[in-house]
Amino acid sequence: MKAYVVHDDGRRGIEEVRMPSYGPYEARVKLLSCGICNGTDMKIIHKQFKGIDDYPVILGHEGVGEVVEVGEKVRYLKPGDRVLLPFIGDVPEGYSSGWGTYAEYNVVTDCQAMLDDGLEPESFAYAQKKIPAEFDPVDAAMIITLREVYSTMGIFGFTGGKSIAILGLGPVGLSFVRLCKLIGMGPIIAMDIDDEKLTLARELGADYTLNTKEVSIPDEVLRLVPGGVDFALDAVGVNSFIGDGMAIVKPDAKVCVYGISAKMNAPLDWSKNPYNWTLQFNQFPDKKLEGAVHDQIIAWIGEGKLDPGFFVSHRIPFEKLNDAFDMIERREKMLKMVVEF
């Protein structure tokens, strides 16, 4: 089968690799689409992703596929089912796994069958869920981001009635805006340097938007919410925002970091923030928690309250994946890019 591979010298492209095998509780999946994760994928390409050191790496981790074959102990999956989050499974010799979903075939686990038989699946299996057959598989790739964001909101402690300032309005930041609105948070202050993204944030429910090229974050947020906000969230990976976040939170509030910066340190000056505050990082979503929020995300989509297609700006043919990463390198305007197989 064909898979997208990055080497330690920077070479990247589609290569022929061995088809992944599958076990008795697993199913082979033919990929239909895979979301491009600008942050994680690019950091792996540039050898900046903590924990991935062995190259060549097969990339991709936001896949949507269709079951084509099942193991003998699989009971809750059948050929034709559409599923989220397949991974490559056994990695071909000579390669390592960046989860491996930029490939023609991957593997999913029948989590429930294992639990029924008294076995404990790997944590990622809890997030390998079926989706309705009528969902567009390209738009459906965005469901993985929405689940990651919503599960992270629970970890951070976001609840209705609490105020929040969100920096960075890519697909992740915009997902935070919409999901915060759906659970009744407010006021929601959305911040970016792109006026078009600020407009999108207002469409998704932001109460206020700020172009951070034009205003001081602490001055403007405290003008809008004089006592400070309950949560200040970095959704893009700008380390300097930790300082701004500390300056805009109320006492006993929280600065949250979800975006991953390539630079793993930042000077901290907490002279302007309250005496009591929390700084919390959550940058690698827990797959078991992600699986637990799946049904709610699907329900909101079914009710018309959440549209995954709203966040998708580009559909990229698999054979043109190099072009997509070149677009990211050139910092072209985009929201979610999704690969089509």
C-alpha cells in the first residue's frame, strides 16, 4: 500500500510499504480521509515533536475510514462501517509510527468486544468510534478535532456561566469558541491577527473579538471584563500569551495552554496577576476521554448545532499531500485541510 513518509533529512513523500496486519479483535480499514494537523505534522517533519525521534516516520492521525475486513472475535464492527481514528497498527519494518493515517489502510480495535471478554484495550481504542454513514467523510475528519477540544474543556474545568479569552482562531481555536458557546460560557473573547477569522469567531458565538496586532491584550480584555476572566486559553502555541493570560485572569482563575509551541520554555512574570491562580497545560488529549464525548459531538451535529464542514477550507488529494505541507510552510490562509483518498 501507499503511505506518506518523512525522513530525518527532511525528505517527505509517498512510499510503498507493507499492508498492516490485524488481530482477532481488530479490523482493517480503508482510509477515506485524514485531517491535516498543522501543528503536530509540521513539528514531526521538522524533528521538533517531543517523543518522536526515530525516522523515517509514517504520518497522519486524524483518519476516517471504512471497515473492509474483520478479525474472528470482532462483534461490533462489520464491513462497510465508517469509523474514526484508525491507526497503522503493526508498523512496517524500517519505519516508525506518527500514527500512520496518511496511508491507504489502517487498523481499528473492537473495543467493546474486548471489554465483553474481560480484556482491557489500549486507551486509543476507546476513541475509535463509528459515525453515521450519511456523514461526509471529509467533513467528518474534523470530528476528531472537535472531540479532542471538548474533552480538553472538561480537563480544564470549563463550565457554563464562566468567562473566557481565547487566543488563536485556527480550526482548534474556532472549535473552542463554538463548543464554549454550546455549553453556555460567556462572555467569550476571541483573539487573532486575522480579521477574517475574527468574523468566523463571531459567527460561531464569540461575544467579543480582538485583533491583537492593533490592541494590548491585557488593556482591552480588562476593559471588556473589568474583574478579569475565569479562563485565558492559548489555542495556538504562543508562549508569550502565558504572561498576558496571567494579567487578565481574576483571582483563583486559570491560564490554560493547549497550543504546542516549538519552543519549550518561556520567561514568566506574574507581577501583574492575582496572588492565587493556576497555569495548566493539556496538549496531548486523552483518547479514553475523547471517546467518552463522542456521542455528544455526534448529537450536536445531528441537531444542527455543530457543523464540522464549517471548519474545513481545503480538500487535498492524497497524491498532493506535499503541496499541502508547502502551503503550510508558506503560511497561506486556511482553516482545516483534509486529505481525500
